[in-house]
Amino acid sequence: MTAQGRFVILCGLLAAAAAVVFFAIAIDHGVYAPGASDVHAGHELAHLRRHLPVRLRHDLNTDFLLRKLYSIVAFAIVGALAAPTFPRKARLVACTLLVAIFSTVIEIAQKLTGTNESLASNAFDVACGAAGGLIGAALWNLGEALARRRRRSS
């Protein structure tokens, strides 16, 4: 097996391991969504929230924003690790779809473990997952392009 083949397998295994860790976090209600809104009360987002319209204040609380940011970053990690396992031309679409499917599995598991999120909330979470997968693959492509450019110029 070539070094590139071993690298692709390693990246696939790392992506799977990251997915397992993030899945475990997502279904652990004590870790992912403890419901302690006072934990971040002193954070800048809490201060910003006061300046939002009343409807948005309720929907976009600090815990919500932090969980969505965490999910996009986590899904970007999975997307970046999975990226080299796909051909360059199909990478963005493949990683976006792969991570969106993974996000859907998480939403189903969360429903089965007792969350009471709405269908709209679930769809938004899957969209965050897809965005994270796209970001991860795009970052991988960017790094790969920069490495190619550096090799050519030296």
C-alpha cells in the first residue's frame, strides 16, 4: 500500500473517531445541553442579547448560540478529517452530505434519548452540520492548494 493510501485510511479512521466522540457528546444531555443558562450570564453574548428584539432574545439565548457554534466547529473537524478520503472534485459535496447525514443521525438519537426540540430546530441543526462539513472540506482544499503552490514555487 502506498503512503497516500495509508494517509487516506488514517484520515478516515480519525474522522470516524471524531464522529464517535461528538456523537457521544451530543446525546449526553449533561454535557451538550445542561440547561444552565446562568453559566454564561457574564459572557458578552448575554449582554448583546439585551439589545435584540424580544422574540430573538427568547430564541437566541447564549446557550443556544454556543451550542450551534460548537456544533459547526465539531462538524467542520469531522468534515476536514473526512475530506482527503474523497476525490478533490467531489470533496465539497461529499463532505457536506456525509456530515449532514451524520447530523441527522444525531438528531434522531437525541429524539430517542428524550430531547423535545421542534422539527424546525432539528432541521436547523442538520443545516449547521452540513455547513460544518462544507467548511471542513473547504479548509482542507485551501490547505491542499497552498501546499501545492508552495511546492511549485520552491
